[in-house]
Amino acid sequence: MEIRHFRYFLSVAQHGHFTRAAEQLGIAPPTLSRQIQDMENELGVRLFQRNQRAVRLTAAGEALRVEALQAVRQFDAAQLGAQRAGRGDVGHIELGYVASAAYSGLLQQQVTHFGQSCPGVQLNIREVGMMASPELVRDGLLDLAYVRMPMELPEELNAITLLEEGFVLALPSSSRLNELPQINAARLAGETFILPEQISGTLAVAAQGGFTPHLGPQPGSLVAVVALVSLGQGIAVVPESMVRRVSLPQVNYRPIEDCQPRSCLALLHRRFEKAPAVQRYIEMLAAHRH
């Protein structure tokens, strides 16, 4: 027997009439009658007691109805589950991010939007060191990662550009630079630069100012960078979104008047991603990128 036989049987049991059941199923009454007879022959029992007006279940039919209903429901649930998984409506995604993705608000916006669109997909989200992210995505330990470009990527990966922003200076409140009405790149020669993970902004400022930067520690997270600035250990070139999101004592943020380096937040993914849920996330971002 096939699942369709159970559907035929349940329809007849529900309507108590072959003709009405056949109309619901969209088949001819004689065809439905033969299908039920085939079931009875295969099972070796009578499922219905028939008369000219109606049919009703036998004891064997009553027993079968309970199991048939459960079988049909389980089959439908399995079919729906497979279809949802194939569409990316359910699944699991390992998502990494750099802190600046959260400070910009982009991470929250996109994760919230995806969660509303695909509530059946489980997102495991964690902050990850930016330089480690490409290998983690390539090796399958992460499915997706928000990073700050530019950076070199393995050939197996692709990056979707999401949001571009500039940089500002983070200065300790004790710095003499705070006394200047404007700060030009050349005035930063001789300063110690605390380095974030993405150092392109620092190098661009030094190139504009015509000096080789004196590089200080590279503590990791942007909060750690700004914390060292607040302790008077140096200055830092940080994303401008830090001005709105991270306020520490003894730190001032200032623009660099003659140098506006830019960087962008991007999403890393494998070029030939096959997981439907991950593909769904990528498609969402590609459709709603800034």
C-alpha cells in the first residue's frame, strides 16, 4: 500500500459515502471503490460495511483509521520539513562578526530581519577575531562572518560589501592634539598608534601625512584599543561608528581634516555554498545591502 491508499480510506471514512469522497479526491467513484477493495484484499479484512445509502467502518476499519491518520500526518510533516529545509526556512548557521559590525548597528539590523523572515533557522552568533575569520569560514567552522575590508581572502571565499564608513582619531584627553582647532595628518608624526585589527586606516593616515607611523600594541577588540587610548598609551584611528557607540572616560574623538580614509563592512561566505539556510541569508543581504 501507498500513502495515497490511506488518504482514500480516510476520505471515505470521513464522508461515509464513496461518491462524495471521490468528488473530494478528484477521482471517479469506481476507481475509488477499486482502491478500497485492493486495500481490503491486501489486508485480508473488510474495512467498510456497505449499503445502498452509505458505508460505515468495521471494527478493523476503526482500528486502521487511527493508524492511517497518524501515518498521513507524519508523512505530510516529513514532506513539509524537507521542503522547508530545501528552501532554507529551517537549519542552522554559525555566524561570526567583528565588533565594529555591532557598533555600526548593521549586525543587529540584518540578524533581526533574517530572524523575522526565517524563524526556523537557528543562528549561533559570536564575536570572532577578524584575521581568523577567513580561515574559519573556509574550513566550515563558521558559515558566515562579518569583517572589515580590505583584507586578503582565500580563493574559496567571496565578500559582499555591506556598508562603507570613514575613520576618526581617538585621542586621550591629555593629548596636546586636543588643543588644535583642526588636526591634519602631518601633525600626527611622532605619535604612537594603538592598532585595531584593521590597520588600513592607520596606514592611510600616515601616508597622507608623509611619515612612517610608530606602531604601538594591537590589543584586539576595538574596545580594548580605545581603553588603551583612555590610559594615555597612544592614539588610534578607529571607525567613525565608535563615536556613537563607545564612550570611555578620558577619550576624545576628532576628525582628520585632510585625510578621509574609508573602509567597509562585508560578509564573508564560501563561493559555492550549498546549505539552503546559509544561501537564504546571503540572498537576503545581497537584496538589502546599503
